[in-house]
Amino acid sequence: MSDTTPPPQGPSSGSSGAASPETHVIDYRAAEQLLAARDPRGAVQLLDSVIAAHPENTAARLLRARAFFAAAQLRPAELEFELVLEREPDNAFAHFALARTHERAGRPEQARKHFRLAAALDPQPDYLAAARFEN
């Protein structure tokens, strides 16, 4: 089951030395703030431990993909966006972001495919403009 919410909160993991679920939520939220503050590498560092503990969490993977993209780490961004789309093939934002990744990597045909899928799934103006259906 894919999860599009931040990592779950729950009781502390005790004194085992492992990070608690609350710590993962805090790290996820801090990663959002770092990405907004244009520190994508810091966001990736925080999200690595969150994803290690919650590999099924699609929201954390999508945030990490965005951080990789912002850090110009295109191959890791592409892999994360693709993993999100394997789990959520109808995620218009993930298609759009993967298209931008392909575009930046110089792969316009792959980009066009994902721009068009994003626009078909969610016909918002940015997605429609990028899809260039008139061409």
C-alpha cells in the first residue's frame, strides 16, 4: 500500500537507540523546510533516514525526489520519481516532475510523454502548457 502522508507517528521506540516515529515526522517536516529554504542537500540527508525506516512512504520519496532535482542530481531524482510512479501511476505531479527531470537531462521525447500524462491526469494550466498538445 502506498502512503502519501508523512511517516507515521506512534509511541517512542524506547531506549533501543533507534529513531522514534516522532523523530521521522520531525525530520520529514524539517526536510520540507530545508527544501523551501533552498537547501536540497540538507533535505536529502534528513530524508535518507526517514526512507530507510519507512521505505513504503511515497510522500517521503516524492520529497526526496524533489530535493534531488533541486540539487541537480538528475539520475537519483529520476529513479525516485519513477518509484513513486510505480506505486502511484496516476500521480500527475510526479509525471510532471519526472518530465522536467528528463527535460533537464536532454531527453525531450521522454519529457513530452510525461508532460502529456500529467496534463491528461490533471489539466491544470502549467501541465497543459508544458504538454504542448498543439504541436
